[in-house]
Amino acid sequence: MSTDMSDVRTRLEKIVADHNLLNHPFYQSWSAGTLPVEALATYAAEWGNFVAQVPKGWAAHGDQVIADEEVTHVALWDDFASALGTEVAPSKIKEMKSLTQVCDKNFGESVPSVGALFAFEAQQPHTSTSKLEGLKKWYSLGEKGEEYFRIHCDDIHEMEILAQRAEKMSPEDQDETVSACEETAKALWNALTGIHMAHCGSMTA
């Protein structure tokens, strides 16, 4: 059990670094322009189920203003999917189903929601920047299809809110937050793997 309450940020950041989605072959292929458009469309349809859960995570620890803002981001994700000729639909990929189950649990209560959101929000500015660059260079979806990623490129304040909230917790709650962060970070990685394997057949970028 942690005894240094200021150490929780380091613990959370290490988990995110260990499961950095920018190192995943799916995002690397996206950046290189070698990801099939069909895989990108599947990603839009599948990953949208997770995006739709994010408002619940913020509401769980009382940040209703951010939760309401995240609802508008769900609509922007729908625009991304539409630009690819698809729409968000119930998950068919087992790893994606597992992610939504993990988040349904962790986003439902105040303490774990902080860690679970951190696993995603701490990566969001970097992944959005990379994905936006890839879309512009290789996929030409237009401004409406790119807007979700554009608005998240500099969105670092949410990560900071979560880290500060974790730092104010008791050691016991910090441990629960860290556990939720790790569980969610692994589920995010695995969900991306499931989408990648559905189209690309291997984990080679």
C-alpha cells in the first residue's frame, strides 16, 4: 500500500507510459498511412462505444460540467464515423466488449473513475495530435471528420484535474485509483489490438 500520497501521480504516469497507445501497431500504421480505410471505419464504429462512456466517468466524481462537454464530443465522434461511411454500433470485437465492460464498472464510482479516466485522458492530447496528422496526410476526411481530434490536441487540463484529485485521496483510495488506471490502460491496449487483428491479421505495423 502506498504511504507517500504525492507519489500517486508518478504511479499513474508510469502505467500510462507502459501502455502508451502511440506505440501500438494500429496507431503506427495510421500514422504511416498503411492502415486500410476499412480498419479505420471499424475503429470508428467500435471505439465510439467507449467514447460514449466517458461522460459517465466524469459524472461519477462530480464533474458534471466536463461530463456535459464530453457529451458534445460524442457527437463529434459520430461525425468522424460518418466521414468514413459508418456509424457507431454495438461492439462485435470481444476485446472491445471487454473494454466497455471494464469502463462500465470503473466509470460507475467516484474513486475508480479517476484512475480509469486518467488512463485515457493522459494520452488523449498526444494520440489526437498523431491521429489528426495521419488523417490530414493520408485519409482526407475533411474538417468535420477531423474535428474530434483537433479539439483534443491541446486538451491537457483534464489530465491535470484527475491527477490533482488523486493526490488528495487517502492512501487506500489512491491504491484503488491506481488499480483502475492499470486495468483500464490494459483494456484500451487490448481493444485496439482486437480492432487491428480484425483487419490486419498481425501485430506488425
